[in-house]
Amino acid sequence: MKGDQPRVLLVDDNELNLFLLMDMLQGLDVVPIIAESGKEALEFLARHEFALILLDVEMPGMDGYRVLNQLSGNPKTSEIPVLFMSANLANVQDANHSKLLRPVDYIHKPINKRVLLEKVQTYLNIQNQFGFLSEYYQEKIRCDSRNPEGMLALSGDGTIEYANPTAVALLRTSLPRLLGLYFETLLERSHHEVVSNWQNSVLFQACKSEKTTKIEYTIFWCGDGHKLIVSFVAYPLAPGARSISRADTLIVFNEIENQQYADEKLSDLVNFDPLTRLVNRKSFEEMCQVAIHSMHSGETIALMLWNMDHFDYINESLGHDVGDLLIKAIAERLGNCIPPSSTLARIGGDEFALLMPGLVNSQAAITTAHALQTVFRAPFLVSGNEIYVSASTGIVTVPESGTNVERLMRNADRSLKKAKAAGRGRVEVYNSAMAIANVASFEMAAELNQVLTRKQLYVTYKPIINLNSTRVRGMEARLYWRHPEYGTLAMEEFQEIAEESGMMPVIGEWALREACQHWQQWNASANETGIAELFRLRVKLSLVHLLYRGFEKLLDEILGDYGIAPEALEIEVSEGQLNRQNLAAFIAVFKILNKRGVRIILDDFGSNYLTLATLDEVNFQGVKLGGDFLRSTLSTPRCDIVLKSVIDIAHEYGAEVSAAEVSRGDQIALLRKLGCDTGALFEKEFCADEIPAYLLTERG
């Protein structure tokens, strides 16, 4: 119909209304055609092409919704914009009809001529500029989906310039409310003005590189607050199509109507972190995949992980509300400093990620990481508190470290852990040495299957001293592996490999039996001398072993074999192993063991996941202040304030507090003064038959 006057179909069962509409439209360069019923309107639509339809809602026989139903079911008419006319628009917009039976806009009766002309002219201009997209879509990019597909045309700055009727209906809104919005607005829970980062987004960069990008599933937030689960494809428009309109990108989406996406899983689909308004982990990983797919030869992509150092102590001492405000402040400061074309995400409680595409080399990423470290030099002013916080950084680069996003994230986490282990506040890059270490881990996993037959495992002990009486409360067992190549390895050094290889339950059972056998020998000697004080045995076990099927039955068997009272046994579990996925299972096992009388000690207290609410529910009998925490805290001028708050929190929840690896007299005195209950005060570790007799007899 190019070059012709556009046809506008006027549908109303009232002749006077049709006459008035004809009169009002005389000033426009259109051909108005009238239909006095829905049936007549459909007959006209079968013979002619129309640019716009003004449709009365309340008509006898076939009302406006039934007409709209016929239009939406026909590919030739489904893209024609429909404006509903009604005297009762509130009832019309709230009517309980299919979400796909929606007009693009509404006109209130009695009709105001100025409003009518403005709306008709607006939609004619839109159709004149973007109407070709329907043919373009049908000919070149129609998806295989059987579901109705919405189209959004985006300008170069990411604003929505056009939406087809299906998009308007799916998004439960009207076309005027969509036009001019940033595309990112659909990805956010709150429909308020957002600052667009479209030109720095991976989708824009991909379309700019003439690459089509598909997102398998995400959420669009509709105008009325509903969540629409969709898949969408971003198409770069061909140069010819761009010359006709202001659009650069076409978004084609359809609703996923699959019940497997239940409400409890929807939170995983939301693209943005609600606290910081940064993209979340899932969305970040999708962007990484798109960036890798779109990268050119000779380019480097960097993936960077940031984790705050000792952040949990801020939560515990100042409260989670202050912790959340600090996370927001960190996100804002980092966001103001990241390079253009980079994407910052919050992927965990105090963990951020940065995607940097299009780099010249990996050194550029390292330089950026060190520059961003300066963000943490100045204090953060939060709720009247001056808070200093440092962060550790792990970096991985593409293509040097591969192109698999899951593996890249895992390797970036490995380099992050190395930065933590090296003293925190550092930057580490995943390199060939770490890759070789991974290979060594594979070889060690195979060797772990032989450690029992080769008798390479052994246990040593450290006395647990009551800081008030200075008498021995019990013995803490420590597991080691005599490796033929790497020498003596502590349990912490091979625990992860043992867990991944499935050997941890076997190794853990051996260590538990070995320690219980030694306790039996010590207890027999003590009984001969008439000592009645309970002598405790503390054994550290992997959470994987603790949650292993049949652990409770195995524990009963071991306690029976060696005649150990359950209350004499303390099982130590590292807080670092607890997370959202295993916490419920751990609590269930904890309650079973607690009922038996076995004491559970939380190692590395405050280092990772547990909140105060969880402590209230789990009710640990004891907590242990880890060596790293004590070393870093005791070296600071105001260590007494921090330690006092941590010890008081533990006592508030009924837990004894134990200190690891403290041997200096002044530090022991400070811990005793602050209320710490016990500590491993001996630097030396003893084999079972080397423990001095006085340590086994002077109990208290």
C-alpha cells in the first residue's frame, strides 16, 4: 500500500458515532472506511489492507473483544494496531479476557477531537515508519515458536521505538506507555526511570557486530507488575531496514508457558540483584557466553571475581542492615570506576564479578584490577560508621583459559581463593601453574584410593586447655597424609580432592575410629588412677561425610565399639562448608546427633554463611575462632573490641568459645580476659603414644 493514503477502519454499531468520527478525521490524509458491525469489519479486513482500526467495544452480536480475537488469530491482521473506543474504559481495561486480547491504546467516549487526531496521527506515523517490520519479520527472521511473538524495535540508545500489538498484549500495557522506555526497564521489578547502560551491554555489542543473540529464558516485568517468563532473540537490523526507521535492533520474544518454572525458581530467573540493581549471577554468565560468542580474533576477554575480606564480621558486629548498605556503597563506587563496555554484577552475598570484553591483552585486565583496588583505600561512610574494607580479586582470561563459562567461573574462583590465602587484598590471575595444580589434583584423587592400604594416614593431637583453670579439657585430633612426593599434607590440603573423588567418608571413618581407639586407651589409664573428669575428644569431619547416608548408624557403631559416651565426643565442622543448598540437611543431622548427646563445634566461626537466626536454630555447643581470623585480628590496635563482640555473640547463643593456635602469653591473657573458654595453646602436636602423662591426668 506504499504511496497510497492509509486506510483507517471505523467500527461502531451507532451511525451517529461513525458520522462524527468521519467528520473529525477529515483533516487527516487518510481513507476512512466504516463498518456498522463486527462481522462487516471482518469482511472489509479480508479484502483490504488497513493501517489502523478504531473499534467500539460494546456492540451487539460480535463485540470488540470477539473482533479482536479474530484479528489476533490471523497473521495478516494481527499486526494492525487496534484502538478501543468505549464510555466505560475502566471496566474494559479490567475485563477478564485473554492477555492477548488487548488493544494498543484506548479512546474514551464521548470522543475528544483533539485527542482522537493526536492518537490517530501518532499511530499512523508509527505504522509508516515501522510497519515494514512485520513483512521483514515474516520474510527473514520469523521464529519456529508456535506461541504468539512480540516485537520490540530499539534505537541506538536502547529505547523502545516500536512494539507490535502482540508485544503490547503480552506486556499488559499500552503502546504509549512502552514507547520511549529503555529496554532495561522491562528487566527490572520497578517500572521507574532507569539509567540505560544499553550501549555498554553485551547484547548491543553483539548486534553492533552483526551477531544474532538468543536468551533462552528470562523475566520481563509487565506494566501491571506481573512476571512474564520469556525467551527472546536480539536481531541486528540490516542496513536497509535501519535507513527506513530509527531502530538498530529488533527484539522478538514469546512467553514460556511451562509449569516447570514454579514460583520458587522464579527468583533465579530475575536478571537484576534487588539490593544493588546490578545484574545477578545467572544473567552475568549469559552475558559472558554472549561476549565469548561475539569476540573477534586477537581480542581478549577478562572475567574478574571480587570478594570482600572478613565481611561477615561487619555483619555480626554492626548488623545486616549496615552490611547491606555497605554492599550498595561498594557496588556504587565500583560501578563509577569500571571501564566502558564492562559489566559489573553481584553474584553472591559479598562477591562481585566484572566482565571486560574487547581487551588488547590480559595485562589490561591486571592493570584494571589493581586500579580498582584503590576503590577500597578510602573508608565507606555507612549509617554514621567509617568502615574500612578490603577485597581479594581473581582473574581469568579468554581465550587463554578456554571458552567454557562454567569452567572459567570455577577457575576465577580458584584464583580468588589463592588471593585470599596469600594474605587478602591481593590480585591473582589464573595461570598455567594453577592448571598444572588441577592436573596434580586429579592424580592425587587416584592416589587417595590407596592411602589406607599403604598406611599413609596418621593422626596427631593438640591439647584443648581450659583458659580459666589452665587444665586440659580434652584432645583435638588432626589428620595428615604422608604423601610420597609432596610430603606431609594436612587434611585441609587434600579435603576438597577427597570430597570430589568420593573418598571422604572412607577417610573420615578411618580418622574417627583411630581417634576413638586412642581415647579408649587414655581413658583406661585415667580410670586406673581414679580420675573422674570427663575427657573430651574433638575430631574434625568433612560436612560431606557428616551428610553421607548412614553416618548416624556408623557413629553409633563406633561409639559402641570403643565404649565412648556420646557427650565425650565433639565433632568439628567448618562454617566455610555450609551454604544454602546443604544447610537444611545439616540442621536435620545436627538435631539427630544433638539428641544423642554428641557435641557439634563450629570451626572458623563467622567466616562464611551462618546468620544469627541460624545460630539460634542450630544452637551449637561450641564455636572455634579460626587461626587466620585470630592472627589478623590480634595484630590490630583495637582487636579487643572485635574479639569481645564475637565472643559475646557466641555466649549469647549458649556456645563455648575455643581459640585455635594461640601460644603467646599476652594473647592468651587477652582471650581469657575477654571470656574465651578454651584454646589450643601448644604449638607442638603429639602422636598418641607421645602425649605427656600430666596432660592426660590433669583434667579440668
